[in-house]
Amino acid sequence: MYGTLYLCATPIGNLEDITYRVVRVLGEVDLIAAEDTRNSLRLLNHLNIHTPMTSYHEHNKFDKARTLIEKLKEGQNIAVITDAGTPAISDPGEVLVRMCRQEGIPVTSLPGPAACITALTLTGMDSRRFCFEGFLPTEKKELEQVLKELETEKRTIILYEAPHRLKKTLDLLAKRLGEDREMTLCRELTKLHEEAYFATLGECIQRYEKEEPRGECVIVISGADREKEEEEKREGFRQMGLEEHMKLYTSQGMDKKEAMKRVAKDLGVSKREIYDRLIES
């Protein structure tokens, strides 16, 4: 009988933010796969847990996953923990989970801290629809593609960033999304010096021209303004001219009636108004 893989959320700062269930499971499993065993040892010592550990991180995520899979097939129960927060979110744990699913090995997740959700709840921004991008890519082509997508993203955007890269990332975001875009920079979440800095991208850039960023950061940015985007589209169509606008659709095979309907929708006016303007011209 196969063992079970347990995804155990650990504190992102305050050691009190751990569930009774996670503490129990970490003490009962046969092995703990930790992103950084030295970092995790401090937590386990604090909890008086002496379960054996092995390293499982970005640089060995495929080879070590195969080793862990074999142990699970032998019936061992294994817990996965990251340095902080919930495993498999911007973390190599997702590779192991996928391989377990392919092999039919049971996987369960023990809920707990996640920096992205903790930050979002502090902002007061729209949380009904949001997207999590994790860390921006470092490869130029992939980075350009992500930034292009974010320019028109209407959902609240959540990003992670390290302090030494924060200034560069803020500059990139301001250039693509606009310096006036509202955002919240969350640092040192759940710790003694926790901060949620509400500002625009431009204001945040100005702040860090005067001081060095400290602590791991979560950047939460408001989505693109839907009304503003629609108005910009309408302005583009107004600049086009009515005859050219009509031709845009009739050249696609639409009859004049359908083309007028589409033009009216583009401009945010009635079809009758388009008809009258065409008659006048």
C-alpha cells in the first residue's frame, strides 16, 4: 500500500501561525522533505519534532522527486515543507505533486499560511477576481510576454519579489502599467515590523530612491481600469472616421445594417445615430 504525501504549510514569519494538524503530521510521518533543511531545523526544534529530513529544492526537484516517489511506493508517509508558507506555490513541490498524481500516490494538503493571500487581504483591493504571478521571469523574452499580459490584466495582480530586485521590478511595472496605478507593497508579513504600504507605483519608486528595501516583498497591484480602457478604444475609433470605420466591417463581408450595429457598439452610441450621420455625410 502506498504512503501519502502531505503538503504542510509552515509559518511565513510568526512561528505561532502553524496548525495543530501540521504539527501532528510533521511528528508522525517517516520523512520530511524540506526546501532548506537548515532553515527548517529551527522550526522543528522549536516544535520539538525530531523526524528525519531530506532536502528537496529547485535544483534537485526532478531527481529527488523520483527518490521520494520510490519511498512513497514502499509505504512511507512523507511531508513536504517550504522555507515559508504553502508548498507547491512558486515552489518545486508542484513537480512532486504532479508525479504523485501520475503514479496514483495519495496527496493531501494541510492548509495554512500563504504570503500571497495574507497580502491580498491587507490591501482592501478587489479580491473577487485576482491573478497570482509569483516572481517575474528573468529570461527577457518570457518577461516581455508576461508584462504585455499584465498591461491589460483587469484582475488584481499579486507578485513576489526579493528586496535586492524590488527597485528594478517597480521601474518595469511603472513603465508598462503607469506610475499612477494603485498598489500595496507588503513586507515582513506576520513579523514584528510588518508593513503594508499603500501607494501608487510612482510613489513607491520615489520612496525606494531614498531607502533600501528590506525583507521579502509581496506586491499587490490594482487591475487595469475597464472604463478607461473602453474609453481609449472608443477614442481610437472616433479618430478613424465614420466611413473608414464602416469599411472596417463591410470589408469583412458584413452587410451595411450589421456594420452600423458594430460601429454603434464601438462608439457607445445608438444605431440610429450612426444611420443619421451616414445620411448627412
